[in-house]
Amino acid sequence: MISLSAAQLDLWMAAFLFPLARVLGLVAASPLFNNRAFPARIRLGLGAAMTVALIPALPPSGLTVGSWPGMLALVQQMLIGIALGFSMRIVFTAIDLAGELIGLQMGLGFAMFYDPDNAAQSPVIAEFLGLLAMLIFLSINGHLMMLAVLGNSFEWWPVGADLFPANGWAAIARWGGTVFSAGVMLALPVIAALLVVNIALAVLTRAAPALNLFAIGFPVTLIAGFVMLLLSLPFMAPSLERLFDYGLRTLAQLAMG
């Protein structure tokens, strides 16, 4: 008969729960795994499977879950996983911002679509760019690289170490500015073209006051926006790849401290 002591059970629970907290934090905050299309049970099972795969390569932490240091370490691992997932969430937020800017300039700001991922209304252009970005992210195996960084984070930042140093939090703060800069840069070609179209319409209205601007302005702006969006799509994919590369580098820099 196999007999287990309380100390052995504590060690086994600590070996499983501490990595599980970090993995579930990443699953809860990352742009792919926290999609509402995945049921909570599927995400929980995926996190448990990844944890089981990581356990043989992890050194013992020397902490027990029932102690106060163990409880603090459990919360710490959850925060580390959330921070890692949040650093990649910023990339997709920048893409959503670009879609909102393009839709606003095209006059499609009123065309809203229910986004089940965010449980809110979002512009249709932002939804289109978000789906395009997700497909590109999967095509370059970004989800696998994100999981590789998660696995290496246990080596760079083992269980029981202090929380992220100031350099790690500063990297998150600097990376947060990318939401605005990258979003504007992605939308800039379409915005610039629509600005030229609006200036041309203003000159045309000035030259011919009897012309009904509202009757022709919206269709012209809409057509010009779609044409520019179609022409800029081949150049948008390399820009998104570079943005994902920067996001993964920031993810690794955060994990390494």
C-alpha cells in the first residue's frame, strides 16, 4: 500500500500550483487564449496541460502553498503571467485603435459590430483588422513563440524570486505608448488619403456652392477609404509582423527582468 505524507503532498501541490498560476495568468490576459470563443473549461484544461508539460523542467521552489510566503508567491506568479499576456495584448489594442481611426475618417464610426471578445461594440473596420492581425499572428507561429517565452520565464524568473524589478515595469510602461504611436502609423496611409479627398471636396464645394456636399461627400469618402485600405493591405502585413516581433521582444525583456 502506498502511503503519502503531508510533506510530500505539499511539495506536489507546490510543484503544480505555482507554475499553474503563472500559466493561467498568461492564458487570462493574452490576446489569443482569452478569446470568449474558448469555454472556460477548455482554457483551464489548456493551462493545466501546459503546466504538466513544464513541471519536469522546473526546479523545486522550496515553498509550500499553505504558508504565507507560499500564498504571496502564488499571487506573484499570477501577476507575472498577467503582465506577460498584457504585453502582447498591447499589440492588438494598437491594431484596434488603427481600425477605429480609419473607420472614423471613412465615416463608418456609426457602423458598430458586437465584439464577443471584449463584450462591447466595436467598429467594423477595427474588427476586420483585428481578424487580419490574428491570422498573421498565427501564421508566423506567434502563439508558439509566446509559449516559448513563458517556458523560458521560469528559468529567467524562477518561482520564489522577487517580483519584476523596476526595469521590467518600465518596459511595460514604455511599451504602452505603442498603442498610440503604432495605431496612428498603421492608419496613417488611409488617413492621409482621406484628408486629400476631404480637401478636394472642400475646394469643389467652394467652387460650386450649389453642389450638395452631403449627397456626394459620404460615398466618395467611403469609396476612397476602401480603395486605400485595399491598396495598403499588402504593406500592412510586414508592419504587423514587425509589431509582433517588437511585442515578443518586450515579452522576453519583461521575463528576463
